[in-house]
Amino acid sequence: MHHPPTATAPKMADNTTIGTTSLKPLLEDALSVQDMSVESIRAIRGPKSREAPRSPTPATTPTPVPNIVLTPPTPAPQLYPIFINGELPSKSTGTLTKLELLPILHEVILRPKKTLKRTEKRMSYEEGWVGTQRGTIAERSCHECSKGCGPFTLCCVLEG
Ligand SMILES: [Zn+2]
């Protein structure tokens, strides 16, 4: 009987395992299947453990949990979000950034036949909207508003 060693047996298995296998009589071989299986398991496990000396040591350093704590150096100023006719401004401008610091005082109402168009004047309209919303109602309407030409029903003035 020159059976090749079991396919599962690694090539690096030492001679003793293969030797005993070939030298054993057939009957004994059949009877000692369990022993052989244990031996083969040892033979498999032995070299493997040597090949991989890396013991399954648990990671000593636990994965650091990042502390996401937003601590701004200076407290952010109170902002009053800008909505122009229920919509966010088209873009941020210096004027709008300043206006965002002012509380909302008035409800802005567009004059009839006036619409917020997406034109090159859009931003001045948006700034005018927010300025009217947060400014001081003018004691005397400006020339445009007094003629009813302003876009809003209120005529507001802003300091600065
Ligand atoms: Zn006006």
C-alpha cells in the first residue's frame, strides 16, 4: 500500500506521521482511524501553529473613539435665518450676512404686480426683502415707495 498521504496533510508534515501510516497493517489502519485522524489533526495543527506564531492576542489598544466636541473659540453670534418669500437666499452677500444678525421685525409683503424675478437685480431684491423685514419703518416713505413703485408694501430704512 503506497497510498499518498492524505490530501489534507500538509507537505511539511514530518516523516513520523507518514511512516506510521504506511507501516501499519490494513486492519489496524482501519481500526485506528480515529487515532489517525487525531494525529493528522495534530500534524496539521502543529506546523500551522509554528508557521503562524502570531497568537490571537486581543488588541491592547482599543479603537479610539473620536471626541467630536465642537468648541468654537468664540461663541457664534445669534443668527436669524434668512428666508426670502419662504426660500433661502440665492447666494450669500455681505449685506445678507450683516442682515442675518438682525431679528425679524416685519412681515414683508410684495406689492401687487411685483414679483421676485431671477434677474441680475435678484440679489438687490433679496437684500431689499431682508432689509425691509428687519429694518426700521421709514417715517417718510422714500421717493420710490411714496410713488408706489417700491417692491414691498413697507418702506424700511436700515442703519449703516
Ligand atoms: Zn422705500
